[in-house]
Amino acid sequence: MKLSELLRLSLNALRVNKMRSILTMLGVIIGVFAVILLVSLGSGLQRYITDQISGLGSNLIFVIPGKVGGARTPGGQQTNKLLINDAKNLENKLRAIADVGPVIQKSAVVKYKNKSDKGVSILGTTGNYPDIIKSTDLEKGSFFTQAQGRSGARVAVIGQTVFTNLFQNRSPIGEKISVGGGRYTVIGVVKARGSTFGIDQDNTILIPIASAQRQFGVNNVNTIYLSAKKPELVQLVKQQANSVLLKRLTEDDFTLQTQEQTLSTITNIVSVLTVALGGIAAISLVVGGIGVMNIMLVSVTERTKEIGLRKALGARRKDILSQFLLEAIMLCLAGGIIGIMLGLGASYIMSIFFISEVTPWSVFLAFGFSVAVGVIFGITPAIRASRLSPIEALRYE
Amino acid sequence: MQKLNESVIVLTDITKAYGTEDVVTQVLHGVSLTINKGEFVAITGPSGSGKSTLLHIIGLLDVATSGTYLLHDKDVTKLTEDQQARVRNKEIGFVFQSFNLLQRANLMENVTLPAVYAGTPPKVRDTKAVELLTTVGLEDHLYKRPNQLSGGQQQRVAIARALMNDPVIILADEPTGNLDSKSGKDVMEVLKFLNKQGKTVVIITHDHHIAKEAERIITIKDGRIV
């Protein structure tokens, strides 16, 4: 039989059985759609987190107090033994190869005139902070200088959330605000940074480290950022910083972590998440596949009589098989293409509101699986029916 | 009818048994039968006598357990499955009791189906289908579906389909069984007309009035010709 005849025959069969054709396609569509969307969400999440972290600056090394995964006091909290002096030591020794930016982090109430903002994150740091944390760009005014940082000037640089909450649209530069009781003059506003892992990066106020030290009466720092002057110096900075800190502290008192290490730690967590999403996607694929399988088995079985009739009228086994194979292929291709379009569309919409990134392998996997299932289960009952004698197939109810 | 004694169908000692080794149902016990070209033969007998099975074997829809079957002097029991399909397609037109039309296809599609499998070009087979449907009086319903027609009309569609590839033999299995007597008569008229045109017609019926219309009546009982 000619291919054009077969095509005509198969298309005709699909056309006259619209409902069945649509149901079969629906199984394929749902399977393909779900896999593409879920995998896109997973990989979008991974990309988002990677971007967030590399946005901090790739030459960055963190020094945080305590040993990550180390011993803890009975209270559950590790005692913070990291002092401002450690930062000063680091600065003295590493001046040639790295910028050092210690940060004291506290939470305080901020007031301006009759307005107040609670739970603002107060970061006491040095004047080189914008050079170290790359995402700190000023929208208005200026950052405090190194000298102001050291001397403890009563100046503050505010984040977007604080700016909106306290000043609405008025210019904040030169205005006096109260930070945890102390009075500061606003000298700058940081551009919006968004949130990282659900923490608002804009609900912050940056003040000179010496001022924070006095204001909150602390000598401990929460983080010391080390920014290597060149990417290839990262490992050297890490080693040297380690030996500097070990002169006064023990190994259990601090953790040195490069950006790369942080990234790989978080990537590990995210890949678990991606695997979980992939699992859900695989389930939808299997469910879609079972749907296709059921419809195919039922629809071909209910057509056993038709197969018998076609054989009685002179169809060869080959003709029957080609027709059913072609029908299954056309259904699954059409369903697969619709599923891909819907999946890509939904991924695109998700990428506007949330995060999503289409991965080609998920498209191929979903498409290939659905088509394979459709064709296998479309052709198996047809093979069985085409082997019956015409009269047996005709008698089939 | 000029060559009355040219035999078309020669069955010799045909048996048919169904079932597995344990339970065997013997349906035909050695049937021998010769049908000549241009004959109109009615096979009758009570239900369960094996007359339908015999017709299915003649139509190559079923396979005999033993015996030989010469169709146009060729032993068709030795043919491969594909060769048998070709014989069913080209040389035999089958009419069923329950019409067996594709309900979701229109009359044209139903009637042209045998030509599709014969590889006839679309234009040729469409012309032929219109011609045949006109012959059976359904020229006004070409694109209707079978379920929009009466039983008698559907059976006439089935006859048109049987004639599509110009077979020499028409086999009809209780063609009037599902019809009222008026429609049954119409269908018989069509079959008689075809016989006059030179087709060999073999019908199965348990209705004596119908059987009387044939030139020859063969009666089967318990799998044997009596």
C-alpha cells in the first residue's frame, strides 16, 4: 500500500474518532507538559541561587565565627570568639593581596520624626564595604569613608526598604535618624538589592564599624569578608588568613569559606531539590504514559472487529499494522508537540513571575517517552488482532 | 450462463474442528461440494449445522482443518496469508448478516474500502463507488453514515462494497436475516440481478422462501450435506 493511501486511511480513522484521538493526545500532552515545566522550575531555581551567590563577588572569602558542623556549647549557640582586632590583624597582614571588611550585625528599631521601622538589620562595617560586596551600589549620596569608618562618625547609609518606610519620597540626605537610640545623619541610599533566600536585603542600615561597636557595646564581629585582589589569589588569601587567625584562635573558633565552597554547599542542597522535582516530573510522565497506554489498549481492542472487517475485505497484516502504527505516531507526535508548546509557554510565564529555565533534555525525554509508550501500546494490540483469522476478529465483542 | 459446467469452487472432504486437544467440536465432517460458474446456490440448514462455517471457509475468512479447496482450479489452502488476503480482495465479495459497515465512515468510504486495499487510484474508485451506489439505489445518500440509513439500505451498501473489485463470486451469510420481509425481498432482487450479470452467488439462509429463489439448494445437517 502506498504511503499516501496509508496516511489518508490513518487520518480518516483519527478524524472519525475525534473523542478517542483527543483523549489519547491529552495523556501525551499532560505528561510532556508536566515534565518540561517541573524540570524548568528546578533548573531555574538552581540558576537563581547560583546567580545570587556569585552576585556577591567571586573573589570573596568569608570568615565566620565557630566551626561549621563543630562542637557547640550546651546552650546550642557557639560562642563568638571572632573580634574586631582579628579583622585588624588580617588587614595589616593581608593588605597587599586582599581587602578586609568586618561586619557587626545587629537588629534595632529605627526612627525618623514620628515614623519608626522595627527589625531593621544594622550592619557596622568599614568604608571599603561597597568594594567588597559587589551588589552594593549607591542610588543617592555617598558611602562613608575608611576614615569615617574607623573614627566612628555618626553617619548612616540606608537600604531601599528603610528609605521607603521612613521617608516615602522625600530626600533623606542630611536628615537625622535614630538607630537603636543613637542619632545618625543619613548620607546615602543603597539601590534595591531584592531578597536572597527570602531575606530582604534592603531592610538594612550600614553604619561605621566603630560607631556600631560603641552603640551596641560589642567587640565581636559576625563576619569578616576578605576580597582577594585577583581571582588567582583566593587560595593564598585563604591560607594566609588561616595562619593569621590561628595565632590567637583555635581551629574551632572560626570557619574560612571561599565563595566556591559556599556555592558547592548550596548547590548540593538545591540538587536534592531538583531531584525531588524530577521525581514528581517522572511520576507525571509515568501517569501520562499509563493514560496513553490505557486509551491505546482500549481503542485498539475495541477495533478488533474493524480489523477483522478490513482483513475480510482484503487488507494484509502489513496494511493493518502500518495503519495503526501511523495512527499512534501521528497522535503521539501531535500530543507531544502541543505538550512541548504548552510546557514552554508555561515555563515562560513562570519565568516572569518566579523562576524557570527550560532544559532541552527534559523536552527530549518527555517527548521520547510519551511517543514510545503511545506507539508500543498502540501497535501491540493491533499486532495481536492482525494475527487472528478474519472471522475470529469479526466475532470479537 | 453460457459456460454452465465450468466449476469455480470445488471442495473435497472439508472438515473443520474447533477447540483444544481436550474438548474438540467437530463442525464439518467431510463436506464435498462443487459450484459452477454463474450458479445461484442457497445453503440451508438448522442453526449449528455448520453452514456458516462452510461459507467462511469458501470465503477464506476461516481455514479448514483438513480437505482441499480449489478456487478457479487453484488450491487456495496452500496460499500464504497475504495471498489469501489478495483472493478475498479481488475474487470474492462478502455480504454479512449484520452488514459490518464502518459506522463512523460515510457510504463512499465504506464502499471504496476494498479498492483502497487493491491499490486502485482514488479517482477511479470514487467513480466506481458512485456507479455502484446508484445501481443499488442509494445515489442520494453518498456522504451519509450507515446509521442514518435503514437496515435494507445498509445491506445494499454492503452489497455495493462487495462488488467494488468486480469479484466473480458473491458470498452472502444470511443477508436477509436482520431485515423485514420487504427489504429482504429487495436485497434478494439485487442478488438475483447480479447473478443474471454472471456472478456466482452463494447465500446462506434458514428461510425456505428465500432459499426457493435460488437455482440450487444445498442442505446441511450436523456438518454433512444431506
